[in-house]
Amino acid sequence: MSSKTQEILDIYKAKVMPTYRPSIVLANGRGVTVRDIDNRPLYDFTSGIGVQSVGYSHPKVVKAIQDQAAAMTHCSNLFVNEPATRLAEKLVEISGLDGKVFFCNSGAEANEAAIKLARKWGASNGGRYEVVTFRQGFHGRTLATVAATAQAWCQEGFDPLPVGFAYADFNDLESVKAAITDKTVAVMLEAVQGEGGVTPATDEFMKGVRALCDEKNLLMICDEVQAGMGRTGTWFAWQGYDVKPDLFTCAKAIAGGLPMGALVSNAKLADVLSAPSHASTFGGNPVAAAAALAVIDVIESEKLLARASEMGALFREALQGFVDKYEKVLEVRGKGLMLGLVVDADPREVVEAMAAQGVLALTAGKNVVRFLPPLVLKEDTLEEAVDMMSDALDCVFGE
């Protein structure tokens, strides 16, 4: 470790609250490659935790940010700005929900808005308020979204948590039915559970949840914070299941690295959050909105939805080779370029070994190495990265 890296890490440790445990100081990035402060190149197969879907420093996104920043960096929601308005129009178009959009700053805020909207709607529909969520799911770090996240590791120490959540087992429709009461207003789920282990919903389960919500007059809410904006080969992961939710949330990849979240509704729910029931000072920030419009343009013009599927298939095949080779590499799962490698080991050990070889990866759940590479990933880069991963796995699992 260089003296410069150590200096920055020492300041970080002394002055930044220890909610993360970083060991690498990044300085810049382009495409799939980032460089640390000592100019060491690394392939980023995390996309900044699912954010940099069109790669670092994409020229269209950079120009959109620069141009809008020169014009106006902020416009409160007491007024209208054109980029946010155009973005809302585009999100409704690509989702096909035919509703309206609420803008905020993060995935947790978007999920919080979805929960609030569901409760407000439920108050007028029998006084219902309870939301069914799923074990191994993840919905954010606010108190309400921590309560919605049915995982003890992120709830510990924050009692009393908000009430109004019931937990069911993912891909188990009977457990959803058992969790529903006369107070239930919605079912909230990820079509592909990210933090919980990169576990896709089955087709039967997604269709079953939709049918159950229709039968019981419940809202179906899809959390697309990690899986959305093309990562699984469709704009939103739920679109791969031939169902439509009543509400869905997105964030992370939407604005090319700038903070933004969005809640998108169908027509039935479009006007539930009326003034002054909910708001966000920075929601629909014009610079973030301009960046998001550029991101969508890049995904469309460079045909990145198809690339996510094509490169995802190649990457899955390469990862399956590791399953075949190593006894302690157990399974590949996921969709598109949202993939997980299940290991019989502490996944942090594998992630550290891969970083040492030059590839950044993530953990998920207790035993999954998670990959979220930018959608601009090309075959030659994938091949180089897979070779580095192979060397890392040899270090961890080789004889």
C-alpha cells in the first residue's frame, strides 16, 4: 500500500463514520475500468454497487451534466424544470404503466415513498396499512425500509422499528397467502433479490403474486433499485415476467452516478400522493434528471438491453466453468448482468482475492459473490476479467 493511499485511508478512518470498511482509494474511471489513487487499473464488476450501468465517464452523460450544471443546478419543486418533466415522461413510456412519477434522491427514499403511497391508498380502502415483504429481501436503510427488510443484520440495534410489515418466503406463494390479513394493503418484492443473494423470482411466483394482489385488492410493488435500468436485459426486471406492478421504484443506475430515485405508479394510483402528503426538496434535480435522460439515450442508442442479455449469457457460461472446476463453487444464479456465484466459503475472501488480481466484485447474503458489471461490457474485457477471476479462485480454492 502506497503512502498516499495510507494517508487517505487514515483520514477516512479518523473523520468518516465507519459504516463501510474500504481498503481501496479510487481516483477516476472510464468505461468498465477504474483506477486507484496510485493509477492501478481495476475492472469494476460492481458498477459502484449497480450505479454505473453505462460505464464511468460516458461522454453523453458527462456532457449532459456539464451543460445542465452551467444552466441551473437546482430548481425547487415550487417550480417546474424541463429535464425532470421529460424524464418523468420517458419513465412512464419505457415502463408502460401509464401513471405518474415521484422523484427523490435514493432507492431507500423511493421505497419509503412507495410504502407511504400504499398506506395512504389503504387508509381510504378499509383502513389497511400492512405491507408483506420477503425474507432475504432488501429495501433500504431508513427506519421504515429497514423494517421492510426482513434481515436481522440490518435491523439489530434500531428497535423499536415501525410496525406494519409482515414477512413471507421468497418464491413461496403459500407463505404469501399465509401472511395476508385484513390489514394487508400491499406486497413488496424484488424480481431479483440483490443483497439477499442474487436470487431471481420464478415466473410462477411473480404471476402468482400478481394474481393474488388482484384477488385480494392489494397493491403489487416492485423494488427495482438494483435490478432496474436494463441490468437484467429489460428496462425493469419485472418486465421479464409478463406482469405489471401497481408501483415500482428505481434509483442507483438511473442518473449515471448522480443521486436520484423515482417511484412510478400506474394510472389508478397516479394522484394518491397529492400536496402536501409527500415531498422532496432535491427530487427531480435538473442536473440529475439531465444525466438520467442521457443514460436512457445511451441504453437505447447502444442497444444495451440486448447486450446485457448477450454478455450475461457469456458471463454465466464462464462462471459455470468455475462451478465445474471447484468443489466449493456451488452455483451460478441471476439474470442478465446481475449474477451471483454461490460458494462454500466466506465470499469476502473471494472478493479480496479478485481485487488483488484486478477485478472488483461484491458479496451478497452469506455465501454469494455478486457481479454487477457495467452494461457497456465487451467480450474482450470479459475474457480478461474472467482470467483474473480464475487466478483469484485458484488462490482461494486451488490445491
